[in-house]
Amino acid sequence: MLRQVLHRGLRTCFSRLGHFIASHPVFFASAPVLISILLGASFSRYQVEESVEHLLAPQHSLAKIERNLVNSLFPVNRSKHRLYSDLQTPGRYGRVIVTSFQKANMLDQHHTDLILKLHAAVTRIQVPRPGFNYTFAHICILNNDKTCIVDDIVHVLEELKNARATNRTNFAITYPITHLKDGRAVYNGHQLGGVTVHSKDRVKSAEAVQLTYYLQSINSLNDMVAERWESSFCDTVRLFQKSNSKVKMYPYTSSSLREDFQKTSRVSERYLVTSLILVVTMAILCCSMQDCVRSKPWLGLLGLVTISLATLTAAGIINLTGGKYNSTFLGVPFVMLGHGLYGTFEMLSSWRKTREDQHVKERTAAVYADSMLSFSLTTAMYLVTFGIGASPFTNIEAARIFCCNSCIAIFFNYLYVLSFYGSSLVFTGYIENNYQHSIFCRKVPKPEALQEKPAWYRFLLTARFSEDTADGEEANTYESHLLVCFLKRYYCDWITNTYVKPFVVLFYLIYISFALMGYLQVSEGSDLSNIVATATQTIEYTTAQQKYFSNYSPVIGFYIYESIEYWNTSVQEDVLEYTKGFVRISWFESYLNYLRKLNVSTGLPKKNFTDMLRNSFLKAPQFSHFQEDIIFSKKYNDEVDVVASRMFLVAKTMETNREELYDLLETLRRLSVTSKVKFIVFNPSFVYMDRYASSLGAPLHNSCISALFLLFFSAFLVADSLINVWLTLTVVSVEFGVIGFMTLWKVQLDCISVLCLIYGINYTIDNCAPLLSTFVLGKDFTRTKWVKNALEVHGVAILQSYLCYLVGLIPLAAVPSNLTCTLFRCLFLIALVTFFHCFAILPVILTFLPPSKKKRKEKKNPENREEIECVEMVDIDSTRVVDQITTV
């Protein structure tokens, strides 16, 4: 009872609001426009987010804590000889993979000379600045002897060239570790790709060679010069590629991911313009009909204007509050399109149900009472789900600011639909009541005055006047609308046909089967190339790297951050045991093995161990780089402790994919918790990997909270709680199908797809809630009758919004970007599966599942008896015929 009273009270409030807006249409039409212009003007000076890590890496992750600890123990400026995987921080760098179209050996004489020429060309790159030209020698990372540090593969190729020049045959390159003539062992697993080896790991051929050039970025000037050097580096590689057409080069810099991520916005511009034109055209067609007075093409256009004003207002607010633009914002207009268009079309559908002999204010009040309650509830659902995403609990910054932007846009869209679109409905209502043309706003003459006009003129001015319409036909004045006619005369009877229902149920079982098959194969989207534009440096370089350099994982730093008894043989064995199975590419591991053997034979005490450790720096040139891998602490008695140490590891892998590396990371982390030695492992890519565990749980978390809010909130505002049950089951069915089919369509669960799944909850509620509400609240007639009635009342608005949404999505499929490809596939599946539920699954299932629609039999009292008066007529054959029945 309380719910019914509250429901009626809200309808009354919206009715009065509609009457008030209809009394002041000019103010409510102009205020949103002025607000949007004032706030949206600031968006002309928007800023672009430059840091991809800030957007896509978790804000609170263990990997960032580990990186801070590593930076505090081993600053980059102490690590001049340790450039494996950029150490702790990416910094500035330029990389190039050199390969051949014909799978030639890149270590033969011709290609070796070619690679060394490329290296010379790169080192001669100049960055002009006022008064000085910077070269690689000015901004590179310096060695102890003040020379630039380059990849060890360059030294390997130089020695190979010298060996050929002097006809030496004893020089051999081994894989993945080779030895230089100065005695150093260098790791080349990430510099040589597509390697074929002889016995004893001797390299026979290599299909690819990778060169890396590391740059300093210690201050703003240095960073600006390094950024320009990276741009010149890519240009130099491309020019070198043109002059050597038989080889293929893939350049990549520290700025490539950021540039290619933002490139999506630039390549999407013309496709978004095409989408806008198609949506405007479809919206105008959906609101048009043959009757030129009752047709509402301007409302279709003004509905899109309402959405655009809300989006512009939200963009202005985000910009004024210090927010920055990024390519994920491309999804915001489509979130607005799905919600905003359905609200406007639902209001137009309610307008068609009002009586034409009523005043415009009364008709507007009836529209608000009929449509605004459900629109308010669905808007509240949007605000709750996206509000949770915009809260500090969201760990991914890109998802948080997307949800924040969507929340603001949806809130203002709700206000603008109430005000701006409601006022537009009032203006078009006056045009209709005055029998003016819906497009040209001129008085439409009666049919008698058009008899002498041409046929095309009479077609443009076709209209039905009230005096020409009988009382019984007044409700059918809008049936000339194509979609109304299609649903009422054809589709409703067809979908509820007894012979159609079994096929729909069978189709639903097939849908569930394929969705389950896809759901069991859900994978986490772990590749950053999935968010960038296609045919870019990032895609080409990543593809080449996975093809040629997938034998070994990225280099992982193994950091011991406590003072342990290195002279103890059991500790030495423990450290080597933890790294068992890895390729250890640090001198520390070799030195530890050496000390372990020495300690076993002589039993060195602690003092002798530390003395020998310090003296080895001066007396053992083969351990000259070992000083970068340990940290000493001097005590009061002149004793020295090793407080921290590190070694670098790579794992042998069959395929370099993020899931395998993530499993490796988790294994090492679990080992660090249970081990006797306190250590951490780190690689710069770990910062991004931590996001996948959180992104997988994000949609489930938001879905549960949204469902709980739906059940709780609608229990007070919806007249029947059974609506909650049906709506929850429908949302679960839609989300289950979308997750399953997007997996079959090769869409992984990443930041973009997670946001789409959150939106899918609301889109389903938007379209299904009015249908279910009308059906559940219906009394006295059969289930089939109320299914037909629900489709006739709300089906047109659903179909109109779906058609506009679909034509708006189609151009998105052609955008050359992985981000928009994921966006298109997820949004398309959400729209398609929801449409399938609204027009097939629910209409069929509701005809044979609760609630029951049996007519309640009322007890007859003696006071309520009916007296029947029958007037009979008898014909010649004495056959009695009842001619009239009158109830008294």
C-alpha cells in the first residue's frame, strides 16, 4: 500500500513539474543553452593526459611500492652498466628491431655492416637548440670513463666484423650469453631474435637484431632535448629504411605508447562526424510520419541537441576542475546516446497517448507523469553505478575519470531532458494544436483547399483534422507512424503466436550455450597495444618483438634488501635455489658461486669474507661491474656489512605473453613471503600487470552493488516488487551473454570492456524496465494481452532508440584503432543482446511464467444484483430472438 501511495505521489509531482515547465517554456529552453555555452567554452583550452602509466596502471599497487624500494636501494645513476629492461624506470630511450623480408641471417657480413652503419647514423643525430646542437654523445648515459653506454650487441657485432677482417675463425657468438674479448659475459637474449644454434649454444643465424639507445632526462631541458631526439631517431630509421629496401626496421621510443594512445582521438574525428550525421538522419526519420501536423522531426533533432548540450557541459566542468582529456572519453557520447535518446523517445511516445483535445499544458503534464518516473529511476541507476566507478575505490585512473565524466554528463542530461527537451515538446505541441506544418511551421489548409494543387504538394500537406475524425478513431491518429503500425498490426501478434514460441525458447537455449562457452574462456586483457591505434609504431614493434624475441621473458630484478650472512654456505645455497630455473645474467650470481666454492673449501669467517669482497673490486677486473649490485654499510669497528644486493634473471618461455609473465610474478611474490631471505622482484612492466587482477573484479563488484541498489531502491518506488525480480534476472542474462560473446569475438577483459559492461547494466534497465513494469502492473486480461500492450506502449521508443544507436555505432567499427574496435564490439553486443531480450525473450517467457493475470472474482452481494430487461421479437416461425439487452 505504501508503495502505491508513494508511486502516485511521485507521478503527481512530475505532473505538476510538467505543467510548470509548459507554463514557462522559453526560460527552460534557454537556460540549458546558456549554461552549456558558458561551461563548454573552457573546453576549447583542454589539456591532454600525457602519462599512460597514470591512466592505466593501478594507483595503489604492490609494484609501485617495490619500485620505490628498488629506487632507494639502487638509484639509476649507480647503475651505469645495468641497462636490462631499463632497470627500475623506463626513462627516455630509442629502440629499433632490424630484420629482413627474406628471413636472411642478420649476422652475415652484409647485414652486420648495415646494422653498424645504422648505429653510426643514430649516434650522429643532432637536436638543434639556440646556440648549440645536441647529439647522442651529449644526452646519453655515460660510463665511468665518460663514454656513452651502448648495447652490448654493438660490441659483439664490432668484434664479429674485426674477426672477419683479420680472418679469425675462433670467434663465436653463443646464445643467450656470449663472451667479449675483455672477458665480460653479456646477455644477448633480447638483442638477437629468431636464433638458430649449433651445438654448445653457438649461434648459426639470427633473423632479427634489436638495438637500444638510453638517454638522460635529469632535468626539464634534458628531457625536452631527449624527447626531440626520439622524434629524430624515428625519422632517421625511416630514412635508412627507404635507402635499404631489403630490410625491415621497427622503431620504438619511450613516447610511442603515449602518442599512439592519443592518436585514436585524431583518427576517429571523421568517423565520429559520420556517426553524428547518421544518428541525426535516423532520429529525424524515426520521429517523422505521413501526417505533417503530428510528425515531430524537430524533436528527433532536438533530442540529440539535448544530449550534446549535456556532454558539452560535462566536458567544461571536467576541464575547469583540472581534468585532462584522454582517448577513453570517446565512449562517453555513446553512453549518453543510449540513455538520452531512449528518454526523449519515451516522452514522445507518451505524447502520442494523450488526448488531442486537451491543452498543451495538460498534455505535457500527462507526459511527465507517465514517463519521468521510470526515466528518473534509470538515471539514478546510471549515477549509482558510474558514481561507484568515479569514487576513490576505483584503482584505475582511466576508469575513474571516465565514470566521473559519465556521471556529470548523465546528471545534466537528466536536467536538460526535463527542461530543454520538455520545452521543445511544448513548442511542437502548440504547432500541432494550431494545425501548423511540423517542419515549415505554416498553417496547413484543409483537404478541400488542396484539391487543385499538385500531387506532391498534397502529399507534403497530408494531415488529419479533428472534425474529420470520429470519436472512436481519436486514439488511432498516430497509427500512420510506420513503427507503431508495424508493432501493433504485425509483430505483437507474430511474437506471441503459439507456433513461434518454441523456436524462440530454442534460440534462447542456443544463446545460453554459446554464452557459457565464451564465459568459460574469459581472459584478462593484458596487452597495452589493445588501447592504441592500429598501423602504428607500437603495434608494429610489439608484433615484431613477440615474433622474434619471445624465447625469454623480460629481465626481472631480484633484490635482497636485508643484511644476510653471505659467508654462510646455507644462505648462499638458498639464494641460488630461489633463482633456480632462471637464466642468471648478473656477475653477482657468478661471484656468489665462486665464493660458495671458496667458502666450502676454506671455511672463511665473516671478516675475511667482507675483506675479500671489498678487495675484489680493485684486484679482479672481471668483477668490475659487481660493485653496482651490492650496497655496503660500514660499522664502528671498521667492519663492513652487505645490506642489499641484486641479480638479474630471465625465464625461458615458450611465448612472451602477459598472462604467463603475470603468473611468474605471482609465483615469485609468494616465494618472497615464505622464503628465509627477504627479497623482492621487479620489472617496469609489473606496474601495468597489477591492473588486471583488479579490472577483472571491477565489473562484478559494480554489478553486485548496482543490483542491490536496484532491489532496495525500487522496493519503495516501484508499485510491485516482482518487477525487481524480473529486471534482475534480465540484467544477469544480458551481462552473461555479453561477456560470453565478446570473448568469442576475441575481446579480452580490459579497462575498456569493463566500462562497457558497467554501462550494459544500465542500458538493459533502461530498455527493459518500462516493459516489465507495464506487464507486471497489468490486471484483468491475459498474459498475452499484456505482453502485446507493453510492446505497443514502449516498443516504439525502444525500437527508435535502438535504430539510432545502431547507426551511430557502425562508423565506429571502421576506425583504425584497437581501442575503438573493443568499444564497438562491446557496445554492439550490449545493444543487440538487450534488443533480443526486449523483443523476443521477454515477450515469449512472460506469456507462460508468473505473474498470473486471472480475473479476480468479486463476491456478489444482494444489493449489487443486476436486473436485465430483454425485449424480444418473434418471427413467423415462432423463433425467439433477443433484440436488445438493457442493464438496469
